[in-house]
Amino acid sequence: MDDVNSLRKNRRKIISLILLLVAVVIFLFIIISLIIGYNTNASWFSALFSPRTPEITVDSFYFDIGRSRLFANIDGSVAAVGTLGVQVFDPAGNETLREPFRLAQPAIAGSGERCIAYDIGGTAARVFNRTQILSALETDSAIVSASINANGWFCVVTQGSGGLKGTVAVHDSTGTIVYRVTLSTGFALSAHLSPDNKTLAILTLPETGSRIMLYQGIDEDKDPDHQFDFFDRLIIDIFFMPNGDVLALSTDSLILLESTGDRTFLYSFPDKRLGGYTIQNDYTVLHLYDYGVGYNGRLITLRSDGTILGELLTDREFLSLSAFGKTLVVLKNDGITFYNEHLEVFFSTADNHSSAGAGRLLAVREDTVLAASDNSAVIIKAETD
């Protein structure tokens, strides 16, 4: 009998130890769940078997280069220009370059591993990479615009004087002027150099409409090889394709200007208002608003031949959009959305407040974007696994 009682007591002790162990495990699990962010209400257990919302990685950047900041991508790093100079940060938020100089109206253009920052209406410009200033310019007359290609060659457009309508200076990667065009008709607005450094495209504003001139084999001063006149259109931007053709964007059309002198209207939107755009080597993004219907409109991606890749209807204001590679990133009033070139959503921060207050985007990688406000900026990485 004593043996039976002893056996029962030992069994109760074992059961008590097991229950205590289970309680400890449950307690530890709840603590760990609180630390990693699981919801510990009645559904906490089911969360173990449900897919988790992708996390958002956020790193803060703080710029102290004055007002009117603008941004550009330098091979994955972030370049910024403001009224007090330029800064560059690597993807981890470490400053790799700072160059103080004053700009009344700062502007920046980037391509590949280099950027040019300049003062619109002033005379100062700087060409730089992630770690150093490569060229420091002071022009003779006010700067209108500047551009740079992936090889580091750059164009600076300045105002004319004495009856001239402007000058375009082409610099090689060392900063040396290798070609110059002085215009006597049509005000020079912008200039771009082809990827192989051999063709110069100049956008001018004649008495009516717009004009684009192509100079091929830019090794001597001569008349343009091709001239494209658009007397009834206002061209707002031009972009060199990898094959040497030029895409021209007007307020109502996307136009292909071939190096042979031919032109093709790829896409027209006379009944829409252009809200935003970005042009890549493989595709163009247009955000078009309907006239008089609030923020209703559509987002469209087009191949370089004008074929529609993707199209979706929109019903809200787009604050900013930017693209890198095959990714388009759009900032709306409820957050940031990542699309592929077919306008399929693969990530969104709609339920996250990390981009609150941002007014401008810069796509840094296909899964990474800089969201900037007046005082700071954050890097947001889309976690898709």
C-alpha cells in the first residue's frame, strides 16, 4: 500500500513539473512575442501560421546644405544640393562628400557615377562623384541648365549677350571644353550629349513652339545635321536613348527623333494634363490627369517604341514619382507604392508612417527609395521575402 501511495505522489510531482515547464515555456513565448512584435491577443497563436507583413527598413539622413534641396542618384549613393552646397551619403547614411558653395537656385543632374550641381541664374557649378569634386566651374554668364552623361562628359547652357540667344559648352570628363555652340536665334533651354559623346542635342525656344537641333560628330563648329521644328508644341524635356535616338516630351505628346532625321509620334494625350513623368532607357512613365475631374487620371508605362507596357486608373494626387531599372516608385498622400514596369504593385508603405511629411522621392535601387521632407530624409527598403 505504501508503495502505491508513493507511486501516486511521484506521479503527481511529475505532472506538476510538466505543467510548470509548460507554463514557463508559454510565459517565455509571450515575452519573446512582445519583443519581436507579435500581437498577444486571442489570435496570437494563429499568427504563427499566417504570413507576416513585409518589414520596412528605414535609415534617416540629415542634410545641412541649406534650403531648396534636390537629389540625384550616384550609383546607389544619394547626392543632394541646396543653397549652401552639396553632400553625398552612401546607402548606410554615412557622409562621403561635402562641398560648400552658395547657390541662389540650386539644381542637380546625375548619370552613372557622377553628378553636376549648378546655380540656375548664377555662375557656379560642380561636377563630383561619391567622394570628390572633379571639376569646379565659374561661367562668364548666367547658367540656364546643365546635364551629364554616363561617361562623365557634361553640357552647360548659359545665357547669351550682345544679341546672342545662348551658348552650349560641351566638356569632357576632365572638365575641358571640347565643343561649343553659340546660338543667334532661339533661346537655348537645355542640351544633352549622347552616350557615345558624339551627338549633341539642343532644345531651344524660337518665336513660336520649340526646336531641337542635333549636331553629329561634334568635332567642329558647323550647322546642325538635323533640325526638328515644333511650331505648335512646347517641348519640356529631351532624353538620349542608348542607340543615339532622342525622346522628346511635350505637354501633349511623346516623340521619337531618330538620328537619321525622321520623327515619330509615339503617344499623344491632347485631352490629358501631364502630372509627372520619368524616362528610362527601356521605358517611359507618364502620369496623366483628366481635365476638370479632381485627381482622376491614369498612370502609363510605354516601351521605347510607344507600345503600352502597363496602364492603371488613378484617383488621387501623386506628390512625386521616380524610377530605377524596372521599378517605379510613387509617393501618394497615404504612403509609397513600388510598381514594376507593368504597373503591378509589389510593395507598399500605405499602413506605415515612415514617409510621413515627405514631398519628394528618389529611387536609389530597384528595392530602395529616398523619401525627403524639408528637414530630413529617410531611406526605405522594400522587403519582399
